[in-house]
Amino acid sequence: MHAFVWDSDPFQSSVNKSRQILMNMLHCSAAVSLFLQSSITFHKGRYRIPMNMSSLYTQIAVMFLLICVGAICYRRKMITDDGSAQMSSLLMTFVMPCIIIHSFHREFDPSMFGKLIETLVLSAILLLISIVIATLAFRKDTPDYADKRMCVIFSNNGFMALPLLQAVCGEDGVFIGSINIVATNILIWTYGVWLLTRASGRSTSGVNWKKIFLNPGTIGLFIGLLIFMTSFHLPTILDDAISFLSDLNTPLAMIVLGVYLAQSNLLDVIKDRSVYVVSLFRLVVIPLIAIAMVYFLPFDHSVSNALVISIATPCAVASSMFAQMFGTNYHYSSRIIAFSTLLSAISMPVVLGVYQLLLG
């Protein structure tokens, strides 16, 4: 029996080093997770634990294993650039709206509706704070300032947050967290487009209201809200089809993220100091501000759980997609997305562990 041998190619050395970097990060993340879990156990008599941290850490580890699968598939040419673009389109057009619709398929509950309003208000405040921080940190004379601001402001609350919310908080978490996605969609099609077109010098005729209200995520929310407000029960066949499509989100989204990682030369990315600064704001500063907000303001635990998990995720993949669409440096955005996604293997357990200790 012959052992499986990787074919030698010019990228092999980079693949091996990148894979070693990722494994070291996962080992570090596991050590931090064990420390935080022991701290929570030590304080168990003092803190009430509304979030299953063990499930959270396990889910993060599973997601990064799936990311590794995507990276390997791309390097082995099992997934091409066109294939990853098609998978992204499938996720954004069908899978993500189905997740939202599936989570809203429930009897109307006034208290849950109130939580949606709370989440919308909190999301709007945090996005505004993020814009202020990004504007102060990256002035117009900073190279690629628009791309840096986009990566700081917008988190990967779809691809990364929804699988975590589904695993840790269940359907209620997805139900509440979907409002954060809608708030992000609205801002990225208004402020985001304005920022990128100004930086690239392209003229724009104004706000594209059609894109704001007729994108798949917002349409999914409108349908879901209609079902929720009327307590309408979908036919079993349709409900099952939507459920099956929803289940694709975690594996498909993580494989796509793995492809994005493999498309970047991680060794070159690590040498770029600016990606550390952007990642620091995205993965640490803004999530800690979110934790401070929910600590001092009397919001429901389920709302704060969903919001903090959504905010703690790395830079949004949409930052690169919009940069390419409107003529800024999307290669740079892709590098930041890849690097912040790797760093989130450490930052997310730490930030969410801090949140658990403070608000548990």
C-alpha cells in the first residue's frame, strides 16, 4: 500500500508553512479556551452561565477544520476561482435567506419581537461607533484607507456568526442575529458604496435603494417577518426544503473561507504591519466596546449573546467583494480578511470568554 504523497509544486512550501501556522493558532486557541473554562468553573457559584462555552469552543474548532478542507481543496485544484465564486453566490442568494426564513418560522411572540428591536438599535449604535473609529484611525491620506475602514466596520456576521449562533444559541440566536445582518446590509449599500466610490474616484448617481431593500438577506428578512407576524405555517414540503438549504451554511461557508485563505500568500500577509492594526480594531477593540455597551445597558442576555458573537467575527468577505466592484484595492482587502480569519481562532475564544466572565 502506498502512502498518500502530496505532489511537489511551487506552492507546496507555502502550503505547509501556512498549514503549520493555522495549527499553531488552533493549539493556542485551545489552551486559552481551557484557561477560560477553568476560570468560569472557578466562579460558577458567582456567575450564571447563559452561554454554553464548551459548545462555542468546539464549534469554532470545527469551523476551522472545515476552513482547512476548503484551503486544501483549492490548493489541490478541486475547487477553482470560478467554483468558489459560484459557491459564494449560492450562499448569499439562497442559503442565507433560507436560514433567516427558517429561524422566523415560529408563532408570534411579543417578547421576541421586542428583542429584534433591541438588537436593531444596538447594531445601529455599534456600526456608527465603528465608522467613527475607522475614520479617526485611517485618514484619507492613508494608503488604501477606504478598504481599511471597510474591514474595520463590517464583520463577517453571516458566514461566521450564523453557524456559531445556530450551534450555541439555537434558532433564537439566528432569529435575533439576523437583524444585525440586515443593519449591515443597509449600511454597506449606503455608506460603504459612498466610501469606496469616493476613494476610487468613480462617480455615483446616489443611493441604490433597490440594492438596499431587494438584496437576498433583506428579502429573506421581509419574508421571515411576514411569517412570524402572521404565525403562518409553511407547507411541510417547502419547510423541509428551506431547512435542508439552511443546513448547507456551515460547511459551505467555511469551505469558501478556506478558499479565500488559500488564495492569499499568508507569508507575505504576515509581513504587512498594517493588517495587524486593522485586525486589532476588528477583532479586539470593537468587540470590547460591544461588551462594554451590553454590560452597562440593561439588555436581555439573548440579545447581548447574539450581538457580541456577531461583532466578534473577523472582517466581512463583502469588504473584498465591494472593493472589486467599485474599483479599490480588493487584493489588499482579501489579505486582511484572510489574516483576520486566522487570528479569530485565538481572538474569538478570548473575547467571548471575557464577555462570559463579565456578564455570565
